Amino acid sequence: MTRTVAGVEIPDPGVFVFDPKHTIVGAVARHMMVTRVRGIFKEVTGTITVAEDPLQSSVEVHIKAASIDTGVEDRDNHLRSPDFLDVENYPELTFKSKRIVKHDGSDLVIAGDLTIRGVTKEIELPVEYAGVGTTPWGSEVIGFSASTELDREDFGMTWNAALETGGVLVGKKLKIEIEVEAIRQQ
């Protein structure tokens, strides 16, 4: 159920659905200019469609904004508020690929539309294809890792507070970290 393309073993064409037990989408931001705070989105769904021509493959991701979890309830509630994700008005973050911009072995750059708070921006997402395998229960799976950095203000998240000692409470840059395991659909 695999083929080799440009020296990389990839799955035959088909649709793969994110395995929620083995998929993590996280965000990291600076706090008070001195430390990093990490959060994960606990509700992420997505599909990867592997095309006959691998460069025509696509991915679509849906993230429930209210599922953000940093381990601190007050901070999570603030992140869900209109100051940041505004989950009542924008319950979902999405990413829809448009094309593969670059590829080198198992490293790809995927261009696509990222929508946060109703603002859509085309981004380029560096992705590492981790490979294809079979679970002990016979399901075919594929894995990917990705990370990128965004300016949260580009998506309307401009809230901040100046610190008496200089700087701001929340950094503008968000590092996004993604680990995906997806299962072939029959």
C-alpha cells in the first residue's frame, strides 16, 4: 500500500483522518518578556488527501477555539475572550492547503489559508513527513510534524498590557507546533 516517489516511501492515494489520540496542535507565546507559556488545542480534526500526483495532495484542519488549554483556567478563559480568540463569535480556527510550494525528500512547504477570528491569511507551513506505518490493529497511518511562527496581531489579537519595567505582558509572536498521526479511511 505504499510507493516510492523521489526516494521517499509514501502511501498510495487515499484519504487519511487525524487520529485525535495522536495529534497535537500547540501554541507558545512569551509572557512578561521572560518566559514561554504553552497551550494545546484539545479538539482538532482534519483530513489529508494523498493524490495520485503527491504534489497535488491536500490537507484541511479544523480546531475548536474554545478547546485551548494552558493548564491555568483564568488564562484559558482570557484566551477565549474577545481579547484573543473570541470563541463566541469565531468558534473555529481552520487551515486549508492550496498547494505544495517546495519539497525536498520528506521536507515540504505547504501554502494554505489560515483563518483565525474571521481573518484569513495565506501562510507557508514547513512540514516534515515522518512516514507511513501499520498499527498493531492493521490500520495504515501516516505522520507529520510542522512548526511555524505567526504574528497574533495579524489575526486581530492585539490586546496587551505595558509592564512598568518595560516591555509587554504578552509577546506578539506565536510559535505553532503540530504533530499529526492520521489513519487511512476505507
